Amino acid sequence: MKKYEILKQIKENYLIAVVRGQGFDDTVKMIEGIIEGGIKNIEITYTTPKAGELIEHFAEQPGICVGAGTVMSVGTADAAIRSGARYVVSPHFDAEVSELCNLNQIPYLPGCATATEITAAMKSGVDVIKIFPGGVLGASFIKDIKGPIPYANLMPSGGVNKENMSEWMANGAFAIGIGSALAKGYNGSNPEVVKENTQSFVARYQELAEGE
């Protein structure tokens, strides 16, 4: 049950760091800061130079769930999986990518913004759908979708911050993707800033989770 185990790990870790780096070494430092800060789900986007090498570099670290982001084609998805990606994320829904991921027991998280897109993704075997762009759709989108489609597992990406995290959680987000906020103030040589940013998000999440 490889796919189930990965989804369970994503759910338990809950926060997903969406990493867009400028270079290999800088991105390694950034990810190390994120991991030290307490986020264990790491989505390395294919807009980052040497994304495949970065995925391979972190794939074997104990307790870390590394995925591939901004996957735009089935070829990229195949390369990511071969590099060790445990889940694949796209800004859109691609039926061929979904098929490939299912054959490899790898969760596919496509970006969807309408009930029609969400339904099409679920029919193809998608277990968790990325609500994208999250900042445009807003937290109430999850509640609105779960009315007619109660079994949809939805994860926002984009527009999530410490102030609105409670809304996403209250509306039933399966997990939460956090991007540029984690790298705020990072210049490539100060990973301690990334660690501190990450710790603040983790602390806020724990505070909200314990209050539920």
C-alpha cells in the first residue's frame, strides 16, 4: 500500500513546503533550513534548476517526504518518480500524469479551480486535489465544494499565511502548501532565516491543531 503510506505521511506532517530555488547549492541550504524548522513534506518545483538532482539528494533522508512540483508533462512526472519523488504536484490536471502516477502507486495532486475539474481528477483516481490558486479561491472554496462533493480531499497552495491558516483548517483542508513565506529574507547564505520562518508556521499550526 505504497500510495496509502505516502498520503498518510503527508496528512500527518500536514504542512507542505513548496520550494522554488535559484540554484542547487542555495536550494539545498533552503531545504535544510525548512527541515530543521520542522516541516517534513518538501515539494521541490521543476522551475528550480536541477530539480531532479535535488529530489534525489533529499529522497533518502529519514522522515522526509519529498515530492515534485510544477510538473507539466508525463515525461517530467516519470523523471521525477525515477529520481525518488514520493508525490507529484501540477498547477493543472493532466490525465496522462494521473495514469502514470497511479501505475507507480504515487499520489498525484493536480491543481483544480472548479467542481468540473475536481470531479474529472477524482474519476481518474486522484486522492488529493490542490486548490489552486488558493489565494484567489479562498478558504470558503473548500466548504463550498465539500457540500456537493463531500469526499473530495482538498489542499490549498498559494495565498496561505499564518493569519488565514485557521480558516483553511476549519474548512477541512487535507493539508496546506506554504511557499514564498518560508523563504522571506533568505539571500542564499542565511538558512537560519528560513528555519525561523518555518518554525513560526509550525508553531502556529500546532497551536491551531491543539485547539481543535
